[in-house]
Amino acid sequence: MIKIITAIFPFLLAANALAQNCVIKIGSYNVCESDARARQVKKGNFTPQRYYRNSADALAAMIADLDCDIIGMVEVCDSMWVQAGSGNIDLRKKVAERRGNKDYDWILYPNTSTRQISYDSAIGYKKSLFKKLGSGIFWMTAFSDEAKTVPGAPKGTVRPAVWAKFKHKPSGQVFFFYTTHLVLGSMYKDGGNEYNAEWFMKVAQERFPDKYPSFVVGDFNTSTGKEAYRIMTGGRWTDVYDHLKEKGGVLSREDLEWGTMAQDNEASWRKGIIDHIMFYKAEPLSYYTDRRMYPTADGSLHYPSDHFPIVAEFKLQ
């Protein structure tokens, strides 16, 4: 009996190590586009310390300190990705400086008909953990292959979804990852939020196979009980927050009571969870919202964005 146990023990250790190797940490973060920040400062809603130039270090510090294995970001703009123009600040470089290494690689495609980057979506991932097998972009409209207005479609709905196919090096597991930003429903009140949700689900489920695990993250501008939310969760994917809440998973008191945005004056937090992480063929292990403040250009503490990043851990299946 002792010999049998001795012989099996190394295999048990190897199995346990493999299980640990299958756990990945995923994040989603609306980083607040620079023009949107400027408009809010002009209206008196934001302090000038929340201009992108004043909060770029804070934003990079938050992203670096989250230490996600893979993170989806929305509202990325030229100022953050250093397109033409002086005074732009490369967010990727700032993140690398904060981390002390350059392990992150980034996926982004220009998302406008003029090849500019505006309210775009991006993916950051650790090259040491993942091999990129493919990536691309589609738009959540009837013209899904180009940034083009659809006649008769709700206003503002030419919104992109960026996707990537990865191989997780420690486990060999292949999975898909999507990040996207649905139009704000109250912006035009003409069904744009639901329109984006319908077209995301149509394109993603028709083009990409369901045999692999997959994750969808982003600012959906919709919450539990709303029509767009029902559309996004009515097919392949499950929302991790609502799943853990329903199953009695560990959620903090703050996450149960508050949403994923700060008040404009930063004095408190808002209700409503509009930023999401959804999963398919994976086991959710944890979820939290990071509400830390960081020093800005003058040393004062502020939230790096008007949204908070959300983070969840999953075991790949």
C-alpha cells in the first residue's frame, strides 16, 4: 500500500500544479477618453487634475498594479496610443515603466473610417503566459467589417469589438477574448444600446467557434434587468458578478452595494454595475472592483478614471 501511495503521489502533485496553472486573472477597465475628460473639466464636473495629461501616471499605475494576466480596455484614444500630435503620452510605456518590465503586449486596431483611434477598445496581455494565435476587430452593426454608418441604424452605434485568440502557455488551453463598449443608451434614446448588443452577439456567436472557452469584457452601459443586458447574457456567456452573487460566491460588501463608477466630484460612488466580465466554459473563482485613488500631477489623490476597473479570476476548463 505504501509503495502504491508513493507511486501515485508525484502524479497528484503534477495534477495539482496543472490545476493551479490553469487559473488566469482577467480585468476590464474603461480608461476615460481624453476628450471626454476635457469636456467634463470644462463643465466643472472634473477637477483639472483629471485631464489625461495630469492623470496618465495614475492611470498607468492602476493598470500596472492590477497585475492582470489579460485586460480589456475601452475609451482608448490617440492621446494614449501616441498617434500624430505633440503632448500625447504613451500609456503602454507608462505601464511598462511602472511594472519595471515590458511583459505586456497590446492589441489595438484603428476604429474609425479615417484610421484614427477614438473611443477604441484594446487588449493587454502577458507575453510570458499567452501566445497570440490571432486577433481582429469588428463593428457591432449590420456593416460589421467596416467603420461605416448603417442607414437607419441608431445614432452613435459604429462601435468596435476587438478580439484575440490565445494559447495559455502553462496549460496549453486555447481561448477567445473580446473587449467592447456599447453605446450609452441615454445618449440618443433610440435603442442604440440594444442594437450594439444584438450585433455583438450575432457576429461573435456566428464567427467564432463555441468549442473553446471565451471571455467578453467591457463597458456595456447596461446593468442587470435591462434589455441590452438580457441580450448580452442570453446566449453563450454568463456574467461573473451575477453568477457569483446567485451562487453565494465571495463578494465584498462594497461590491454588493455599489457600482463600477465614481461620482464626478469623487466624493462617493455610484450605484449600477455597467462594466462587465462574462465567461464561457470556465470556472469563476473570484471578483472585485478596485476603487483605489492614486496621486496625479500635483500630488493630489484622485480616481484614475471615472470608471473603476473590475477583476475576476477563472480556472480554464
